Amino acid sequence: MADFEVPELKETLDIPKYVDGVMAHSAPYTAKAEFQEALGFPGELPENWQQVALEKMTDLRTRYRSFQVYLDICVKCGACTDKCHYYIGTADPKNMPVARQDLLRKVYRRYFTFAGKYFPKLVGAVDLTKEVLDDWYSYYHQCSQCRRCSVYCPYGIDTAEISMAAREIMDSISIGQKYCNEILGKVFVIGNNLGLPQRALADTLEGLEEEVEEDTGVAVKFPLDQKGAEILLVPPSADFFAEPHVDGLIGYAKVFHEAGASWTMSSYASEAGNFGMFIGSYEVMQKAALRIRKAAIDLGVKRIIFGECGHAWRVAYAFLNTLAGPFDFLDPRYPVPQHICEYTYDLIQKNRLKFNKSENDHMTLTFHDSCNVARATRMGDKPGGQFDIPRAIIKAACNNYVDMPADTIGEATFCCAGGGGILTDDLMEIRVKGALPRMQALKTVSVEDGVTHMAAICAICKSQFTKVIPYYGFTMDQIVSVHQLVSNALVLTGATGENDSSENDEGNTEKE
Amino acid sequence: MSALSVSYAILFYFAFAILVGGLFHKIRQYWRTPTPLKIATTPAPVTQTGVILRMASEIVLFSSLFKSNKWIWIFGWMFHVSLLLIVLRHFRYFVDNTSIIWFWVPLVQPFGVYAAFTMIIGLTGLLARRILVDRVRYISSPSDYLMLLLLISIASSGAMMKFVSHTDIVSVKAFFSGLMTFNFQPLPGDPLLLIHLGLVATLMIIFPISKLLHAPGIFFSPTRNQIDNPREKRHLAPWAAELEAEKAK
Ligand code: SF4
Ligand code: SF4
């Protein structure tokens, strides 16, 4: 099935002894000059590339406290060495978080610290050579910026910050990753990562309306570019067509329908995911984020709600207000932005949604906490809401739910191994190997608790899992969207299809 | 005064200047570097009080390290608490313990004495891990081993003066009081004492140019010290505000 060895699922998850250089060959395709230039990066490697790269490093050190402090303060305690799913899955020592940071740190030390300038051997400082640059390209594209290491570091050192800086430094000397940078091009020209134009979106949504009506007998709308709507929904573009994403989109629409909400999507801002974060560029990330602000203003909405997407929720929750705020033109009664799970959860709390849980009885579910939702964001007003709210939704819609082992969920969750710009076919090996810890945890609950399906709230997680899960002996359809479960069980007012339960309909008709 | 006393006096002035000047420089650098984005590792406190508690538990209990690795935690915590007790104990060489604000100095003395042993045990544990655990060995540079050896040597030379070959601590106190009041006094020529003090001065000098910067640095770690309130309060770095102003033009 693969031209590399797929790790074996054992009884427990072992921390491997390191094997030098086993993943050195893994590197994604580089972006063509035209795509680099479109993002404002040089198209060709400058002759004095070392100097340019070092200047960029200084620029970033003076603009990001995290970068400067984290380059200085690592004590090499080793606490993070066994925490990265890519190390666990590959045994390549450069996939240990501290070693990944060191690829950049040893150059920082060489050029910018006393010890590194005068005693390089003593402190492991090295010159910036072509070999070092190759290592950067290779190993900074084996980090999904999942922040698991940052939870366990005594100083909170976040390797994601270092990876982002490294990618920005490489972009500054023309070396960009094809996958991320070409996608960003599509966002700026067309409006979403998949390059779906307005016409195609409209057709897709119309098709969905027909499909849902056929299924349920209820005219659930999927509005696009509707001026004057109250809510702007920004879904990840995968939600428009791919399985199981699209079932999630159907779930959102049904929830809005039941709430009687006036909502719309935007063809101009039809992408929740913001790849600007993956390449570490504030400017690019801001440019993409401003599209959402513009769409909200143009459509005259009062609220912004994001669909199920992990890294997207980070940019939305933690950065959007900074990048594209202030949002004083929106309804101040709601946080900006909100997550679709917060919205649905709120309706559940208010008893506004009715579920027929038995619709999901053919499944026993578990929930994968997406890395960036878990460790970089929140839902609701209490810390940890990002764990409780999605679970509460699943439990409201399903009878059978089991958590995976405690050290693999919540803040300790293992990344799907496809985040942060890794979700590309040219990185298949690292994607498959990095998924090992999550697959191991899934196997545990499959065997012990009869779990049949794993729900997720991230477009990347869903795409990644449906692709890599077969390597571990599971099947694609075992991955579901959280709002797909909602969609299955939600009792629609006036439904005639299999969801019909008209005697229970009263009490569901109140409108916002 | 002997040439020896003079050299040690100069050494300590120099070490002190590097330590204070270097730390001042680094702290100012950290202070002045903006944090353009909210990057608290969540779940994170949503109030300032919450953040103070989070930081306190990191600094006093090493709580993240505890979650992470019990061996590193036990050795590391043992070493740091011992070091704290020992430093407090050494105040008796610098302060006038007849004054009321220093009432606690005599009280820590008995703890300080045994702390030398726990410090050595903690450091040896860390050194053993560095050598024995393959992953930790991989990430270690010569300086990482030397740092541990330096600390072990400081602790053992100090402990030996206490338990094996006593030194004239009254003169030592006079020497350091003299340095502080510019009323120079001779330093006893004990080899153990000279080694101990030489190593301590070395530690002071490398402090601001090494990984020991983790001590001030942890206070500046945005993943730990930020309040989780990006939706409630707009966070904007000065350079980002400039960028925005430029665009608005
Ligand atoms: S846990 Fe933190 S301080 Fe320790 S080695 Fe890893 S990055 Fe460095
Ligand atoms: S951020 Fe995640 S992928 Fe990157 S080094 Fe840390 S644990 Fe590994």
C-alpha cells in the first residue's frame, strides 16, 4: 500500500529509541517563483541568502517576543523529547521538539550570542550552510504547529512559534512550500483554498437544498451572498463537497433552520482556514482575515460564526480581532467570532433543539480533540469549554459515547498529523507515521469499548484521517463530523422523511 | 593586601557587573519586544488573577514539568529548592543580621546546611539522565554537561568547607562587606574557598549569556503569561498598529 513502512499498532504506545536521519528525505515540493512573488516573497534564491535570512531572523526577533525568548531560554531538560507525534511515529531525533527548535537555535547562537560567536563547539552553534537550510526545509515541514510540546515545557516554549518563524525566514529567501503558498494564491484570487468560484458554490448549495428536501421534506436553505442576513457563516471550503465535511455543513444548516435564524455564507470569504498562519506571515494572514471583515460589512451581517475547522478556529478565536478588528459594527451581545459548536450548544441549553438520538444508535462514538482548538482557543466563557462543548453536543445527539484514554485527549490530545500545512500528498509518509499515537488510542477504545466512529471538528483532521486511517486497518467512513451527528438526529419541524416524528414537533417552532 | 585578595575583589566586581548589566540588558530586550498575537497555551486563565496563579504554580511547583516527566521534575525541583535555601543561607555573608528585617537569616541556616546534599543529589540525577537517556543525550551540547558539573562543584566545594575543612567565615564576611562598602579587607587564602568563590564568579558571568536566562525568561513567556481574552479585548502590538495606520492611508 505504501512505499514506506507503516508503524505497527501494538498494545501500548512505545517511545522509540532514536534513529538518526530516517526522515531527512521527507520534504514537500517547493513553490514556483510566480506563487512566491504573488505573496511578496522573492522568486529566486538571492546570492547573499545567508545574510538575508539572518536579517529576517533579527527582524522577527525584534517583532515577536515569543521567538526571542524561546531561542534563549531552553535548558535542554528533555521534557518535550517524547511529546511530539512525529517523533513517536518516526523515531527521527530531529522530530523531537527541542531538536527541531535547535535547528534554528544553533544558527541564532552562532551569529547573535557571545558564546556561539567565540565558542561555537561548546554550545553547539553552527554556520548557516546549505545543509542547515535543507534540514530546516525538511524538518520545519514535519511540524504541524500543534503545540503539544508547549503544554509540557516548563517554560511553555512553543515549537510552533519557531516553525512559523523558520518558514517565514525561508520564504524571505524564496524557499516556500508549494502546498501552502499556492493555496494562499487561490484565496486571494478566488476566495477559498479550493479555488471554488461563486458559480460553483451556488450550484453546490442548490444541490444540497434539493438533497435535504428530498430526504426530509423540509426546505432547509443554504443561502449564499444574502445581503441583510443576520449571521455570516464562514465554513472551511472542504465543507462544500467532501465527505464527511459536507454532512457537517448540512448539520449547520439544519440547526440554523430550526433556530429560525437568518444566515448566509459569502462567496468572497468562503474559507475559514487561514494558511497565512502556517507560513508564519502576519501580513499574509491579515490579508486573508480582512476578507472576512469585508464580507461581513458588505453583507451587513450582525454576527460571524465559524464552521468546524481547527487551525481556522485558532486564527478566528485568537487572532481575528487583532488582525481585522475592531468589530464594533456587529451585535455586541455575541462574542466575535463564534464557533458553530457554541451556537448549537447554546440552543441545546435553551432546549430549542429536539433530537432523536436513536438515529445515531448504529454508532459508538469517540471524539478527537483537534490540536489547535484544544491548545490555542476556547469555546464558551470557561477555560476548557473547547473540550466540554463539542462533547455535550455529541452526547445530546448520540446515545453511545466513549472518550479515548485521558493522556490522548483534552490538552494532551495528539494532532491528526495533517495540520499546519502538512496535508499534502507529497508528505504522505510523515502524515501516516505521525498519526500513530491517535490511531493507537482509537484502537484501544475500539477494542475495549467497541467504538466504531471518531468525530472531529476540523476540516484538516477529517481529510487527514479519512486518508491515513486505512493504513492502520480502519475504514474511511469511521470519521464523522460533529454536526453530521447533529444532522442525523435533529428533529426538523414538519419533517416527512425518516427523521419524521411529528407528534414531538410542538415546542420547536419558537423563533429567535 | 595580598595580590590574591585584590584579584578576587576585582573578579567579583567584574562578575557582579556582568551579571547585573547582562540581566538588565536581556530583561529590557524581552520587555521591549512586542507580542503581536495572543498565543496563550489553552486552557488558560481568563483573568489577571488567574494568570498570576498560573505563573506562580509554574515557578514554585514547576507544574508543567510535573505533568511532563516525573524524574526531571523531582531532580529539577529538588535542585532548585535547595539552591534557593542555600542562596538564602548565604545572606549571612552580606547582611547585618542584627537588623530586624534580616531576622529570617539565622532561621534558614539549618535548612541551608542540608540543602547542599539535596542539591548535589538533584544535579547528579539530572546529569545521569543527560548521559543515560538517549534522547536527552542527543540534545545535549558540551556546555549542558559543563553547566551541571559547575553547579555540582560549587555545591560540593561549599559543603566541604562546612563539613570537612572549615574556613574562617568571619574573614570571608569581612571581605564581602568590604567589597560592598569599599572598605577592602583581605580574603583568607584557603584553596577550597578560592575554588568555591572562583566557580561562583564564573557562574555569575555566564548567567546572562547562557540558558540560565530561563530564570528571567519564564516571566516573559507569552504562552504562560497571557490572559485568554482575545475576543473580549483587542490586542494590538505597536508595529501592527503602524501597519494598520499605513494601510488606512
Ligand atoms: S521542555 Fe522546554 S526547556 Fe525542556 S528541552 Fe524541551 S523546549 Fe527545552
Ligand atoms: S508543535 Fe506539535 S508537531 Fe510541532 S514539534 Fe511541537 S509537538 Fe511536534
